Amino acid sequence: MSSSAIDIILLGRTYSVACPAGQEAALRSVAHKLEQQLVSLKNRASHLSREDLVMMAALNIGHELSEEKQKNQEYMQQMDQRIRLMQRTLEQALVERSRKDV
């Protein structure tokens, strides 16, 4: 898969970022979310340097990702439990049916 560079603007600076073909919209969406985080942080803490703003945004986004991973893990555990319950229910129904057939 080939890639091309797209321009992303964050806090008034343009960055040329390599992007796999077909992923441009996703990268722009992520860049837009990052820009929103940076602007929000800058408005709340104008004394922070650009580097500090980026670090704070990275921590915020990392925290969001961690929370989503935890939710996903909990969801997967719930689905595993439901699948096991369905398997037991089906096995019981098959056993009962085989007893009736005899």
C-alpha cells in the first residue's frame, strides 16, 4: 500500500504527515480532534508552552484511549459470559430433546 504526505495544521503550524492511501480522512479527523484539544487547553492555560500543550493533550487522549480499552475489555467479558450461557442453554435443550426422543 502506498502512502502520500498530507498537510495537517496544529496551532497555526503546518505539518506534512505521511499517510497510507485511503486513510487521509481518518488522519484529518484525528488531527481535528487534536487541534480541538490543543485549543481548549491553550484557552484554559495560556501560560503553557506549545510543548506543554502537546504533552497535556497527549495525556488526555491517552487517558481516553485507556478508558475505551477498559470498556471494550468489559464488553468482551460480558459477551463471553453471554456466549457461555447460550452454549449451556443449547446443550441442555439438546440433552432434554434427546431424552424425549428415546
